[in-house]
Amino acid sequence: MAKKQRVKEGKSDRGKDRLSGEPVNAVVEELSARTGARGEVTQVKVKVLGGKNEGKTMRRNVKGPVKVGDLLVLRETEIEARRVRGRITKGAHS
């Protein structure tokens, strides 16, 4: 006979509040850098057009073709992408 799994109360909603809001539009202002293992991701600066962070400029990583003036739909506006460094800081070339 198998044991019944106990479920902890109050822990099941963790992390849902971040993505539970409405999607927010943002417009691409600047293309910053290419990143990813094969350069398939573009880091861009976007200006948020709605929501509680309206008017905020932030960095985001975008996969796929993108150009200045494109409209992105963001699922959340709390997390910003880390800046891509332009030079090699570790390894044999330092």
C-alpha cells in the first residue's frame, strides 16, 4: 500500500504573483548587443508603455528578429536583463 503524499499549506502559490498581472506593451529604443551561445539573442533597451512601471526604460533579452521601433509584449516588468560586457574579462586573453 502506497503512502499518501503530504501537501504543505500556503506554499503552492509561490511565484505566481510575478506573472499573474496583465501583459504590458514596450517599444524598442536601442539595440545593445548580441548574446547567447551562437548570438541568437539580442539585448535591447525598451520603454514600458503601460502598467505600474510605465515610462521606465529597461534592458531585455529578445530572441528572434527585432529592430528599433518594434513593439514587444512583456509578461512582467520587474526583472531586468544583466548587461552584456563588450570585452573579455576572463580566460587566456586577459
